[in-house]
Amino acid sequence: MSQMKLSKQQQVEAIAAGCLDAAAFAEIGGSTRRSAIARALKCLAAGSAVGSSLSACSALNTVSSWMPWSSAKPKLPPLPELGVSNQLSLLWRTNLDEIGQGFAPSIFEGKLFVATRSGMLSAFDLTSGQRGFEYRYPKGFSSGVASLEGRLFAAGRDGFLLAWDRSGALQWSSYLGAEAVSVPAAGAGIVVVRTSDNRIQALDLERGQVRWSIARQSPPLVLRATNAAVIQGQTVFIGLPGGRMMAVNAANGQVIWEASVSAPRGTTEIERLSDVLGQPIVSEGEVLAASFQGKLSSFDSQSGQLRWARDFTAVGGLAADAVQVIAVDDRGQIQSFSRSGAPQWKQEALRGRRLSAPALGSRLGLVADEEGVLHALGREQGQLLGRLSVASKPLVCAPLLDQQQGWTIAGDGSITGFRMTHA
């Protein structure tokens, strides 16, 4: 038995690496626990570690680097020459304490709201960065912030979901039974989260009472990647571990359809990781989703029927609008597709720089690298058009954009406002 134990440091490394899900590991026992330990040890020995962050701040999640605990990471390649007038400029920068991976912010009542792992909820002026509202939750937060209809929502590390009104007063708190591992999504009179025991729960927007709950068996290993549901009309769309995509009736929790973004493949549990990353893109009767080591897939939003799929080793969520889809692969290549799935261009100049999930403006695509450098790309050809240092560490979610302005949130607590010359 002594050979089948993980030290505290190994447990931390395995969980940070995505080799173990902390909540699931705490609950299992016997031969199942020994099997999980063996897999984690094999994962750590192989160095096949996965760190995670959020895809987009409005549509979130990314696996940002390999071996996140290691001091022996490969050195990043040098930055390529820009060769054009820089289309990114700094507006303001401020700092909070450590912000967890996937902690997406929310624009609410004209302010940028940001939560931290230590439990600080703060509001910043969008233009100046001046800090206003602050709220301290002693137990800390487990994910980012959502807002709707004069309310803010965030999940505590103690398993409570909390709601505040526009004055900053706590309106209600409800116990979920497990820690939330998704950013809350609000709409259709409910707020939806996924918890560490792989339940999707919907709570009443007004009082915080549980409306419905759906349980799904979790794969042996899952990525520690925070995602979020999308609520459109009366339907909830959410991606799950194991490469599954689900559409649920918002009123009663009835599953409308469930489909496979990609099927797990390979012989080891690491090779079979295929979690859906980030927030699905839902528009024009279509649902777009990407999975780790899997596919970029498009489904009919009503029936769940597969429209098209492309093999794609995604490391985060997608950015898309009515005409274009942009995604980042595990090599640091940025690829563009039409909404019909046809390849458009591939930008390889940032290969090896361990990129965040992308964001799309009207004329620019944006992505950040592991050194906290933000890059702007032309949407038509993918050429590099701008560069701005926004942090010393990777972003925790993709840039958040609004017309010619944008904001980034990084793991070192840096919060940065920037301007795009040609958004």
C-alpha cells in the first residue's frame, strides 16, 4: 500500500496538472482510489500535465500550458517582428491578489466586476480602472462572475452560490452540495452551474432555491478547466467532461438532446481526456463546441444533429460570430474557419508560446501568450497587427471586448484595459 500513496506535493501537482480531480479524489476509496493513484503517478512520471484556464470572458476556458508546476518548462520562442503600426495601446492597469484560472469577469451596471480566489469581489471603471465596489467573502471564490437583471452571481469555495443586488447587498446564498466548477450562467429565470460531482444545477434567480438538477457520471480523469453554460431562450446548452454536449429545457431540466463533440480515444486515461472546453457558441440555429484532444463540432441547436466536425486539438474555448470561427490548437497555432467549417487561414508565428483562448472584435482577433503579451491579428488573413504586454503571467480567460475597448485578467492579479485602433 505504501507504494500506492501520493504525497501532499504529488496530490497538489496531480490536481494542478489535471491528472486528478480534487473533489472526486476525496470521495473515492478502495480499489478505485488505488487505480486513480496509479494513473496519477503514471501521468506525473510522463510529464503529461494539463493546466487550465477559461475560453473567453463572455464565452470561456483554455488549457494554457503543460507541466504548470515545473520550473523546467521549455523556453518560449522569441516574438516575431510586428512589421506594422501597433494597433493596441494601454488604457490602464491595476492589480488584485491571485486570480484563479477561469475566473471570468462580468460587465455589470457599467463596471467590470472581478472575483479572486481569496474572496475579493471588486468593481472597476471600464475607462479609468478606478476601483469602486468591494465585497469580501471569507471562504473565497471558486469561479468567475455572472450578471443579469440587476444581480451579480459568484460561487464560493465552500459550495455556496451567492447573489448580490445592484447596491452590493447580498441577496441570497444557496448550498450546492459540492464546489462549483463552472462560471454561473443566468437567464430564463434561473442561474445554472456545474459542480465537481458532475451535476448540472439550476437555481431560482429570485430566491436561490434549486429548480432542477441533472447528474452525469464523471470520467476517471477530468481537466480542471472552468467552463460555463449558455442560456438562450428557454434552453440551456452546456459542455461536459468526456466530450459530451447537452441541451436542457430551462423550465424543468428535461434533456432535449445530448450529443458527442468527440469520443474519448487512446489506451491511457490521459489519452482519453476529451472534455468540452469553454462555453459553447450558440447562434443562428447552431451550437459550436470544441473538445480537448478531440474535435471542433457544429450541431443543430434544436435537434442536436451533427452538421460538421473537424479534427482539432483544442486548448480552450472558441471565438465566433456570424461569419467566422477562431480557435487555438495545442501547438500555439491560431486557425480560422468559416461558419460552415471550411478552413480559412492558419497563423503559425506564435507557435510554442502557449496561447490563451481567442476573442473576436469587428476587425481584429486577439490572443495572449504565457508571458502575458497580448497579440492582435487581422481577421481576413490572420496577420499580426498589434502587441501589448498586459501581465507577467498567462491570462485566466480570453480577452473581453466591447467595440474599441478591451480588458484582460491574468493569474498574477493584473487587470488591464486597452484600446484597439481598428477593432
